[in-house]
Amino acid sequence: MKAASKFLSAASAAALSAALVLPGALAVQFVATSVAEAAVVSRVEVSGNQRVDAETIRNYISIKPGKAFSSADIDSAVKALFGTGLFSDVQINQVGSTLVVKVSEYKVVNQVLFQGNKKLKDNALQAAIQLKPRATFSQQALDADVEAVKAAYRRIGRDDAAVTTQIMDLGDNRVNVVFNINEGGRTQIAAINFVGNSAFSSRRLSDVINTKRSSWLSFVLRDDVYDEDKLRADQELLRRFYYNHGYADFQVVSAVGELDDTTNKYTVTITVQEGERYTFGDISVESTIPEVDSKALESVVETHKGDVYNAKDVEDSIVALTEKVAGSGYAFAQVTPRGDRNFENHTISVVYTIDQGTKAYVERIEIRGNDRTRDYVIRREFDVSEGDAFNQVLIQRAKKRLEALDYFEKVDISTVPGSAPDQVVLVVDVVEKSTGEFSVGAGYSTGGDTPGPSVEGSITERNFLGRGQYIKLSAGGGKHSRDYSLSFTEPYFLGRRIAAGFDIYKSTREYDHYDSDVTGATIRFGLPITDNISTQLAYNIAQEKYKLADGCDDNGDGIPDADCNVSQAILDGIEQSPWLKSSVSLGLVYNTIDDMKNPHEGLYITGTTEVAGLGGDAKWVKLTGRASVYQTLSEQLDLVGLVSGGAGYIAGYGNGDLRIFDHFQSNDRMIRGFAYGGIGPVAAGTSGDHLGGTTYFNASAEAQFPLPVIPESFGLRGAVFADAATLYGNKLDPTLIKAGSADMHLRASVGVGLMWASPFGPIRIDYAIPVEKQPGDDVQEFNFGIATRF
């Protein structure tokens, strides 16, 4: 009992003592803290700096002599100095009345050197890394640059490239950074396998994606590089392809690449789930805006009941409705499609709902990553600018336009909140790519006005000086021809979406009996009317000179030798030389082709009217037109049908008479199986010269298909075709024309062809047999040359 009492007494005494002492201790601590948080120094001393001036460092911190500061101010000062990126370490301490700022500066990069690199040049690697001469050096930046160099090699198919670094201290806080590179071997793609596809063959799907199987052409095309980003983009290409062909439930289940270390080759496996094919059901437009008449907008919609479901048509309908409603004064209107699937009859009904969207404005457009391309070149692709109503549809359209320029490897457009709730900032991130080309090539052609071998060299820049201008200088020729040209195009003339440009050219030709020398120029203006329709207005001027060939005029007196069997019509044309042609032309193009390099569906129509007589010697009107229709006949077999036709007519007016050189000449685009200029009116006498005609019609039917066994990456396709054409009429002296040869006569041929999408351009070989011809026609069954489809 006494012990307990003593313990309680001791505890009470301790509690009482604590009650008396604790407030005093807290008071002392409070005073000390207050002093620490309200300190004043008489000076700021800087140490450790070598390159950065001490006064500059003092300016970065907010602590000034004679003014109170707290620990928060010290933290802010440390963060501010680290934020400059100039210092690897910062320490700030108070010593008496002095604030000591001790810094350790980052070293400065003197040079960045690469060793062991052959496949990637120094400038390509320098563009990929952060460290630059005169920039500060940090280990973090170096580590990031090592990964960037490896990534650059992965993009060219060298996954096992090894990179080590060496830092050379030069003194005075300067270093050289050396990247030692072992490029390793090039990985390839052994196979691309598709699993789960039944509607489309694996060969057809291989055409859709950009990743290709390795072949003997891969060293030129470089399209067999395995890249995960590229494979993700390929998945999106597959989705769009299936969505545009009716498969609205399509999914990419997986897409993986497995590397065989023993062969250094990837096997890519893409597993898909196609789902059912849908057609459009009922199509309607609804509007929650009272003033907008939904019925009146149905004509704008590009989706129609009964058509195969096509996601692109839905997107185009959204754009068309948005622009129509915005043009009526509702800039913030939003168009939302609502699809209703019917799983029993496999239809999708679409309702386009128009609502008054949230009011938001574009505060500014920030562009990043364009080191070379000027800002205005990117900005002009937007239909919105600062202060305009924000419209997501127009933003997506701008993205597609930027990608179509082919100036950038990647284009991303994102939005961030602006300075007010109704303001947004558009952020445009681009990754530039090379737009200049220097090429030297050789070719061979059996047809046209320049048969035989030929060579050509050219320098092309698609983004001249970063201004988005196109310029090309080329020179070439063959045994009997020479060509020189200079072309320039400004795609936004006077700040508007009008392409203006000029062409200057000179060409010489040596024919059997005569030579030609043509020097000319063209000034042209192109205007897109809609996404599918464009027009071009041009002024053309050319001086044409003709003379007898050396083998036909050994005396040089302009009189043909006795053994030169040349028609009088050609002699009359030579006598009229030189001839100045001044004309204006207007062309119109309608194009819905899905892929200009590998067309499967769509319509291409072009028509041109040219009138000569604005000065010069020629006075005539020329009309030409051509239409081509592509249609996939079998998705599984990748069988494509082509039907095309063309026509032309030329007539003189006033006192202008047509010369022999003004008439149309036949070629392989008109009909295959016949030589260039091999059909139509024939000269009287024994020369057999074809004089050309004033009118022609032609038609062709063709089926194109992949070649069995040959890998799709080779780009080879076969064709069977039938051609028909006629060339008739002539405005020369009737006595110079063989009787009956200028009448309308039909020619026809059938044949087979081989098409190759080569790295040097599309090449085509045709073998055609004439099945309907006329006396005097020149036959040429075999034809080899550049394939010009359109």
C-alpha cells in the first residue's frame, strides 16, 4: 500500500513537472522555428561555378540580401537552379549572415561522334539523339540517346545492334561523347501468316498492310522491317479495310512477331475475327435543332439502303452534314451516327443525329517537331484557325491532309484545355522525313515515240525550302531522243488552295524520215472542287521544228534523196516548220479509285479541252476524254476487273488548217498489238506512212489477278485483256491520202499481260494478237514499257 502510494505520488509529480516544462519547451521551439523561417542574410555567396556567371545564379533565386526568407524560399531556389538544366547538383546553406550557394555544373558537350555506323549516316543518328554540341551533358540524356540509337537501327531491321559509349574529358568542363556501334545483322521477315480469314485471301490482306515478307527486292524497298509500331498501324489498316467492305464486327485478335535467333528472321502471325458481312438498312437524319430541316439534309448523305456497309461512306456523310449545317450558321453543331444492327438479316440502319454541341473555340494552334517545314505550311491544311469554333470533324480532315502531303512520318493532333472553359489548344506533333530525291535510272520500251533503251536522271524536292513547294529538274534520253525539263509547283497560290506552277521543256526525236525539235513551256493552275473532283487550267506555248533525217537528206538542201521513200504529207509538214503553237487547255478529273498504286475499286474519268489560236500559227480545238472503272470480281481470288474507254476529236477553225503533226496518232494506250502510229489513214504512194486521224474511239476490258506461287511481296500480277479501237478522219489534201484509209474501220486484239509494281515505277509487259486489222496496219505483238493506268 505504501509502495503504491509512493508510485502515485511520483507519477503525479512527473505529470505536474511535465505540465510546467512542456509549454516552455514548445515556446522555445516555436521561437526557434520562427527565426529559421524568417531569416535575413547580408550577402549571397556563389561557389563551384565555372561557366555560369555568379550574378546569373543570384538572379535565378528569389532570396536577396536584407530581405527575410523562409525554408520554402530555399526549396524554390534549389528547384529554380535545377530547372535551368545547367547544374548536376545544388546546395544552399546559411552560414551566419551569408547564404552559400554551391553548385556543380554539367559538363558541356564539345562533339558527338559515331563510330562503326555504315547503314545509318551520322546526320540520321544526330537527328535521333538529344545530346548536341554546346549542350549540357547528363547521364540521363546519354542513357536515353543510347536507346534512341538502338531504336533507329530497329527501324531499319537491325534489332541486335549494340551501342556502347565513351566520354572523353577535354578539360575546362568540356567532353566529347562517342557512340561505338556494332550494327549487327539485318533481321528479315520469313513469313506473314493470317489466321481466321475466309472472306479475303491471305495474299489480298498482305496487299493491305505495309509490313511485307522479305524478298530479293527488299534491299531496295526496305518494306520487310519488323517494327511493333508499324505492326500496330497495320492492324488499323486491316480494320479500315474490313469496315469499308461490310464487316462491321471485324476484330484483330492478335498480331505478334516471333524471332528465330538461328536465322535472324521474324514470323508474323495476325489472327483476325471477320464476323458477318452487313449491308445498310434504313438511313435517316434527325435534328434536335428546330431550325435545321433534317429531311432537306438527306440528299447530302452518302450512305444508301441496300449498299454494302462502308465505314468511309459513313465518315464522308458526317463531314458533308457537318459542313452543310455549319454553312447554315450552326458552327457548333455535332453530327453523331447511331447504328442499329439487325443480326438476323445482317443490316445496319444508321441515324445521323444533329445536336447543338458545346461551344468551344480554338484558342491557338501549337506545332511541334517541324524543324524544316514552315509553320504556315502546316497551318494552311486546317479549315479552322485561332478564334474559330472547334470542330472535331474538320480537325480529322486536316490530319488526313497533312498525312497526304508525304512530308511527315507521323502526324498526331491532340487538344489541351485553354485559358478559359470554352477555349481549347490544338497541339500538332509531326515527325519529318526526307522529301528530296536524286535518282538515276535506265529503261527500255518497245512502243511510243521513243522505242529502245533510255536513261534518265532527276533531282526532286517535294518540300522545297520547307515551303511545301515542288521542284523537279530532269534530263534523259535514248538512242533517238533527248529530253530536258524543269517543273515547279506552288500548292497554295496567293494563300488559297490553288496549285500554280510551270513546266519548261525541250525534246528532240529522230524518226525514220525526219527529226523533230520541240521547245515549250506551260503555266498551269489546279483547283480541287470536291474531294473527288479537280480541274486544271493551263496556257501552253511551244515552238516545233522539223527537218529531214540525215539519212534522207545527205545534201542538206531540204530535198529528200532519191532513195528516201517519204510521203508528201510529211514533206509539207516539214516545209511549214518552224511552227508556233499557243493554246489554252482546261481539264477535269473525277477520281474515286481506292488505291492508285494497286486499284481494286473506283472510277477515274478525265476530260480535256484545248484551244489553239491565242497567237501562234495553229488554230484548232481538241477534245479528249478517258474513263476507267475498277471492280473487284472475287475477293477471295483477288480478281479485279477493268473496263476503260476513250475518245478524241480535233478540228481546225477560221483559216487554220491541220498539219500532219496536229493529228492523233495511235499508241498502246489506245490499242495493244499494233505499233505506235500503226493504224489510221495511210499516205498515198508507196511510203506506207501513217498520217494520223482527227477522231478516235477505243475500249478495253481486262481481268487482273495475282500470280500463283510467286510471293505477293514481289508485286507481280497477271492480266488477260481485249482491246478495240478506231482512228479515222484526216484534214490533209485528199490526194495525199490512200483512198478509203481515212474511213472508220475497227481494229481489235486480245492478249495477256504481266504487271510489276517495281521500285522504279510500274512496269508492264503485254503480248497482244490482232484479231481485226486493216491493210497497211503495222503490227507489234510484244510491248514492254512503263505502265500508265490513268
